Amino acid sequence: MTSLDKPTTEDTSANDTRAVTEAALFEAFGGVRGMVETVLPGLLFVSIYTVNKDLHMSAIAALAVALVMVVVRLVMKDTVKHAFSGVFGVAFGVVFAMMTGNAKDFYLPGMLYTLGLALAYIVTAMAGVPLIGLMLGPVFKENLSWRTRNPGRKKAYTKASWAWGLILLGKSAILFPLYWWADTTQLGWVLVVLKIPPFLLAVYLTWVFLAKAPPPIDVFAEMEAEERAEEERKAAASAGE
């Protein structure tokens, strides 16, 4: 192996940063299983409704499968935050649709949530406190250190928040006209199709921005180091007495 072939310390550090970023994003957004749990209830609802136009059966089936996914995670002692968020989303949709009697309203709470989230990403990015940084800071064990001590990561989080906001805003711009003009099955299938690709694009752009950013400051490790140093100082003072 020539000197040009040998990995440098910088290359190794960059690879480590990318690996940590991938793992953190996978944990934060639920990975493949989280995506399945997000898509399946809506897919089941629109599939059943397409066949028999029965709002009650479609809604109950969607809620049932969401609850089953939570139970499976509980039995496996796995994290349930993604499954629980899916249950709450489906439950709101079911209640809304049952109250109005309009099957399209099953999708309305989720659409409003998407629009609200898009605006939250954009507003927080403009305010200098990007939402994606608030979400991922604890995952990277940096908490809010990126705001004042790591400007490169703050810039990356700001770019990522803009990306999420604009992507979700574009998704909303497609869905809300369909809510008014399309029928339930058309809206449902478009929603299913648009569930994963925008999400994957936003996650990919987040990975790109963070992989190029400086590594996170592990504030937990710093706190532990300070505690050890304090204990050593006390031990030294006691020994001196």
C-alpha cells in the first residue's frame, strides 16, 4: 500500500462522523421499521375504502393495525415512540372522520400536522434556533452546545431545517388542493405515495449537511470529566491535610 492509498487521520475522522450521523438519524427517525409503521395504517385505510367505500371498517382496521404495532414493540421491549405517534395520528384521523362523516377527513389531521411542522422548521431556522438541531442535539449528546460553541453545526442544522420545511411545504401544496378537489381514494393513494420519498429526501439532505459539519461536542462526556476532575481535586486536598 502506497502512502496515497493509506487512510489519513482526517479521512478516518470523516468516516467516523458520517457513521455516527447515520446511526443518529436512523435512531431519531425510526429507520425502516418506523417508516413501515408510518405508512401501513394509511395504506390499509385507503385499500379497504377503495374496495367497499365503508368508512367505519376502513377506520377501525387502520386503528387496529396501529395498535397491534404498538403491542408488538411493547412485547419486544423496543422503543415505542414512533408506533405511539402513529397510533395518535390514526386515532385523531378516525375521530375526525367519524364526527364529520367525510372519509377524507381521516387524512386532515395528518395534513395539518405536516403543514404546521413545515412552518415550525422554517420559522425556527429563521429565528436561529433550527428545530432539527433541537431534535438531534440530545441524540448526538451535544444538547444545545451547537448554538454557541459549534457554529459549523448550527449552520448545518439551519440548512437541514430549511430543507425539511420546504420539502414538507411542497408536500402540503400538493395535498391540500387534492383534499378539496379529489375524492377520498385519489387523495389517499397520493398520500401513500408521498409518505416516504419526501421523508427520505429530507433525511438524506440532513445527513449530507451534518456529515460535512464539525463533529458534535459531547457535553455529557465533558460533564463526566469535570466530575472526575472535581473528585480528584477533593481527594488531593484530603490527602494534603
